[in-house]
Amino acid sequence: MTGLDDPILPTSIAWGLLAAFSVLWVVLGWWLGRRNKTAEDHMLAGRNVGLALATATAMATWVTANTTMTAPQLALQLGVWGMLGYSLGALGLILFAPLARRIRELMPRGFTSGDFIRLRFGTFTWRVFLVVSLIYAFGWLVSMAMAGGVLINALAGIDYRVGMTVILTVCVLYTLLGGLRAVIGTDFIQTIIIIAGAAFIAWLTIDKVGFEAIHFNLMEERPELLSLLFPAAIMFLFNNLLFGVGEIFHSNVWWSRAFAFGRHVGFRAYLFGGLLWLPIPIVAGFIALATPALGINVPAADMVGPLVAAEVLGLTGAIVVFIVVFAALASSLDSLLAATSDLVTRDIYRGHIRPQASEQNQFRATKVIVVLLGLLTWLAASYRGELPIVGSLAELLYFTGAFVASAIWPIVAGLYWKRANPQGAAWSMILGSGLGLASYFMIGFYVAALVGAAVSLAVMVLATWLAPRPFDWDRLARDDTQVMGSPA
Amino acid sequence: MRLMFILLLPLLWSPLVASATPAFDAPPERSTDGGFTLNWETDTAVVLEQATGPDHADARIIYEGSDTSTVISGLSDGEYRFRLRAAEADDWADQATVTVEHHSLARAFGFFAVGAIVFLVLIGAILRGRPRD
């Protein structure tokens, strides 16, 4: 039985790969973003991204540290249902397709998800939303920086902080140089690498280990993983679906793309992106079920994917996993850095600090904020295992589940219900997050998002039913270019 | 007094010496999802054994090596016993018992039903597609 004591990838090869791909992404970032002149170019790639690039960026951004490393972790912990449940995260992208169309119609000149909440529900709800959104964005950023460090440590034995620092620095650099245009361009290449690499690893795992051996050993050693009546996994199924929906519906990562994609592109791009994404967690997660058959020791649940791939496939497998996960991490880290810096620039800097900031001021602010976000993320990820919440990838992610799932209903009601109550939207996020977090600690990680979404729905429906507030939809298009700081 | 301190010094030192033998680090007592992580402290390679009965009749070795933790998952309801020893030693150095008691299916399907309702309402709200007047 093997463990972490002998890394499979020689340090020299790991450094070579790291250097080669770092240079590739940074040069591409510079090249793709060289014509950006204004904040709108930098933040929204000129608002005219076509279908192929749009589909690729939707799919690649959604293939994150979560998919490539947490999907195997969930297969190991919650079995077949965990793996299938994880793939239901695709519904987040698919259901966002009609929302993307509606967002583009309602706010043709919009910039961020914060813009929408501010105009639709007013200042108080906007501030609650910003807190929810920034907690999630920061949690996701830190989890991905951690994933980079864990991966490099698991495969090559390079110190966790060194690997994490290199990956984070590369992503900050090319996001800084190229803005959303660079993010989307690199996502396209990263998508091809991810699909080809994941399919290659799964095919070789089945070929080398075989379904029968995997099934036999699971039945002998970890029978619940094959049980269709595994209670925690049944509870997890809709939790994960609603977590994914919450992540996508509220996050500026997806809103900024809805604004950036050309007219009539958003709906099809999110639909195709979701369908392409659907099999990825199954392929990535499946290999974890081979753990008992292979007799691999898994010291920490979030390391199972890279460990199994490297064990089964040796040096080639380790190289492929390294490249695939680096691509997956980079494609999400850059998107999140870009989208979060847009949100902070528009909604905090211009919305709260300098309402009269010019285009050029915002352009500069976006870049400074990317660097600051990178630094903050580095600080938090440096203390992996030492801070109470920043324990493992999954712990950190599921913690944010309660927050994001509680934002589903303010977004859906805001877009579709004419009489949605603004106070109800704020309290649905506050109470949904609070009770979701309580259930995280009292029951388990697999119900936090579910409880958050259910409470949020109940509050939103009740508030709108008891105190309906009619809204003029045209205000969104009319006001979205006006100076911020004034409540809707 | 000083002499007393010098005499007692070896006793104070003894816990540090004892840590050379492997020992579980805060093992869990219960699990509601059939999974948990076992951590241990050791300076050498260890052997970890898992059994279901107090007499360890059905024991099997689940890990041998220098890692200091292992992820267990997919266990059915029951009481599981784990023993740990240094690879070169004959005697077991530490043991831990973990009781697995899964959530009831009624509770699991309760959460499943709540999730299904929220999801169906969501689909309904989006499929209507137009702002409600």
C-alpha cells in the first residue's frame, strides 16, 4: 500500500511543467489583452464574445478545483450517489441559460450582479448581497489556491506554500495583463486540455484496474459507497444541486459573462456549457472508487484524485493530472479574480468610495484590486489547516454553500417576480445563510445549501405575498448607466 | 527541592519518549455517514488494522507505511475497532473504537423531499419565463 511518502512526479519535471505552462498562460494573457483600452474592454471583452468562446469559458470556468479534486473526494466519501450528485451541478449552468438571456434584455449596459441587486432591491439588500457574494468569492479563491498547493505537494512533493504561490502569481499576472478577454481566450485552450485529459485518465483506469475488481473490492471494504439507500448521500443529492445553482445564479463570474456575450449568445452558451460539463465529475470522480482495488492509502480526502491517477498511471498519469488540474485551476482562478475585482471596483470602490470615478480611474482600480485580491488569497491560503474554517478544500467550499444557496431566490424573484419585496430579498439571504450554517454544524456539510435555499424560498414567498412591491422593469435599463450610490 | 526536581525530571520527560510509539490523535467516536479520518502520531512506519468484533477475529491490515492519517469511508452500521503498532514492533500500541450509525432513511428522504420541492418551484419560476404582473 502506498501513500504520500514517495511522490511520483520528479521535482525537476514538476518545475519544468509549472514553468512551461506559467509562461504559456502569461504570454497568452498579454497577447489577448493587448488591445484593451477602456474599463469596459477589460471587464467585459467589448460585450461581443461569440458562441464557441462563450461555451468554452462557461464550461471551463465551471470545471474547477471542485470538479477535478472535490468530485473524487465525494465519490470516496458518498459513493455512487456522491459522484452522480456532483454532476447535477451542471443544472446550475443549464438553468442559468434563460436567466442570461433575461439579464441581457433587462440590463443591456449592466456590469455586475451587484448593479442588478442595487437597482432592483435598493441599498440595504445590495449591501447584504455584497457580503454574501464576497464571502463566497473569497472562499472559492482561497480553496482554489489551496488546491493548487495540495496538488503540487501530492504529486511532486514540492512544498505546499511554494506551489500555491506560483499558481496564484501566474493567474494574477495574466488576469492583470489581459482582463476578461485573456480569461476567456485561455479558458478555450484549457477546456480542450481538461476534456482530453480527464477522458484519457478514466479510460486508462478502467483499462488497468477493470470494473469487476473495482466492484468486488468496494463490496468487501466500503459497501455503503455502492448502496442506493446511503442516507447521507441521499441528503446530499439536492444539496449539491442547489449549491451549484446558488453559486452560478448569484456570482458575478457568470453575470459578467452574461453581459460580455454577444446578443442571443448567452442562452445557447450556458446550455451547451452545462451539457458538456455534465460528464466531467463522473469521469473525474469515478477513479476514486478504484481506491480499495488499488490498495492506496488516502491521507486526506481532497488528495484522492491526484493520488489514484498517479498510482494507476505512473509518471505519464502524474504529468497528465498535473496539466489538467493546473488548467482547471487557472481557468477558474482567473475568472474569479477578474469577476470579483469587477464587483469590488463597481460596487465597493465606485458604489461606496468614489461615486464620481472616471472610466480611467476604474480601469486602474480594477488592476490594483486584482493584485490586492491575490495577496489576500495568498495570506489566507498560507494558513491552511491553521485557521478554523480553512481546513480542507471541501470544508471551506461547503461552508460557503449556505450563503450562496440563500441568494438563489432574491435573484430569481428579482428577475421574474414583478412584486418581489426588497426587504424580503435581504432577509431571505440573512435567514437562509444563518439557518444553513446552523445545519452545517448541527447535521453535516451535506445539508447546508439545501436548508439555506429552502429557508430563503419561504422568506421570499412570504414577504412578497404579505407586502408586494410592484417594480417597473424599464428602470433597470434606464438606470444601469447612472451614477451609483443612490438607492433604487 | 532542587534534588526533587532533578529526580522528577525523567517523569516529566517520559510522555515525550512515549510518543515514539504510534498513538491515535483524537479519533472520532461516532460517524453518521460511514466515514471519518483517522490521524496518528508516529516517528516510524506503522501498521493499522481494522476489525468489527472485540476479539479482532476478522481483523485485516488496512495500511502499512509512513503516512500519519487515512480516510475511511463507506462503512455500514456497526462498531469498528482499529489497532495501531510500529511496523517493526509485535505489540499493538494503541486502539480506537468508532461506532457507525447512519442517519435514518426517514430523515434522509425528508431532506430529499424538501430539496425536490425547492427545485421544482425553481424550475416552475424560470419556465414561466416572463415577469409576473
